[in-house]
Amino acid sequence: IGKNVHYEESVESTQKIAHRLAYDNAPEGTVIIAEEQVAGRGRMDRKWHSPKYTGIWMSIILRPNIPLPKAPQLTLLTAVAIVQAIEDLTGLLPEIKWPNDILIRGKKVTGILTELEAEADRINSIIIGIGMNVNQTREDFPVELQEIATSLFIEKGEKVSRSDLIKGIFRNLEKLYLLYLEEGFLPIKFLWEGYAISIGRKITARTLSNSITGTAKGITDDGVLIMVDDHGKTHHVYSADIEL
Ligand code: BTN
């Protein structure tokens, strides 16, 4: 991972470029990094604020030979790789909010957007988009984000090297990905659970059409969130926003 890196100064979205490269048969492990995105995208059609030189905005192409329903496992794997890179480099202790928000002291420092190219039931490529707030000051964030978003600089009190972080992410991602291909999701699941904050707590899961309140029990072997609502009914949540 990271042997084939496309570096851009300014793009609409690295996801968009990654989709095009994947379509053109770019090899597994190809990465697109940009200094700035003018139309960065988040989950659920939201915008992703990606100002110049302060963050890590990148998309990684993977081509695992796994069935479609197992794709969310790679998002969880990526979250573990990122948390470990932040820990190693800064000593900060980030936590993961299912499925893929990385928080420090309750504020979001990194988001992951996983998108698939599939034909019938076969995955052609998985595009993993990573947006990490690294050296922004509080004032660099739009006012509406200041209470919910943070950066490594804000949390650590000093600038953090983006290139060291990127190297750390590539290294961890490659290690975990090889482990995953060899031994499956179980070892990754254990690591992920060690960083997860939502498990065992009362949460509300909101999708575009409804919301469920209950206790988060854990994740399935496919990475799906298991919740038990106040009537004791079990729900499997595939995609949602979680409120703690
Ligand atoms: C989220 O909503 O939490 C996911 C945010 C993902 C943002 C990254 S930045 C690099 C890549 N390109 C995009 O347009 N989005 C992802």
C-alpha cells in the first residue's frame, strides 16, 4: 500500500479520482493524496471540509477477493490502522465510534468513507477515503464544526507531521490487511473492539428514514452493529449515525 501514489495540489475529491483510476485498472494499493479538496464528500451525502495543507485527504484502492457483505470489515480495519498510527506518533488516545468515526475527547478527528465498485456479487474494487484533521487551529474550522470536530494539533498542542502520519497509516494498513487476508476478520475485530466507545452503552442509531434507541451489544463477524432496544428486541444496523 502506498507504492503507487498520485499526488495532487487541488482536486474536487480524491474519491472521484480513485474511482476513475480503479476503473482504469490501477493496481491494488494505489493511493491518491491531495493538499486540498474543493468538493470533499462525507458519508450520507454530507460535505467534507478539506482546506489546503492542514489535513490528510486521501483515497486508497483495494481489491480484496471477498464477498460483498464483508466489505464493511475493511472500514473497521482502516479505522484500527489509523488509530494506531495516531497513537504511535502523538501519544494521543483516539477512540472509534461505530462504524468509522475516530474521535479524541468526544470530537471527530478523522472520518472514513468506503465506496465499492462491484459487478453482480463480485467486488471489483474498494475505495477507502480517509479525511484526517491534522494541523488545523480551532478557528480554521467553520463555526458549525467547532464543537464537534477537532485536529491533532488542537489536541496535542503542537504540529504533527502529515508525512509521518501517512507513512504510519500505510504501514499499519498493509500489516492489518495482510493479517486479514490470511486469518480473516476475527483478529481485526478484537483490535477494533479494544478502541470502540459505543459498545455496552446506550445509543441512538439514526438512518435517513428511522431511528432506534437501545444498547449497543457489539458487532457481528461481518462488522454489523448489534443493538437491543428497550423492548428487548435485537436489531442489526448496517449503516447509521450513532449518538451516544
Ligand atoms: C465521513 O463522513 O466521516 C467520511 C469523510 C471522508 C472524507 C475523505 S477525505 C478524502 C476522501 N475524498 C473525499 O471526498 N472524501 C474522503
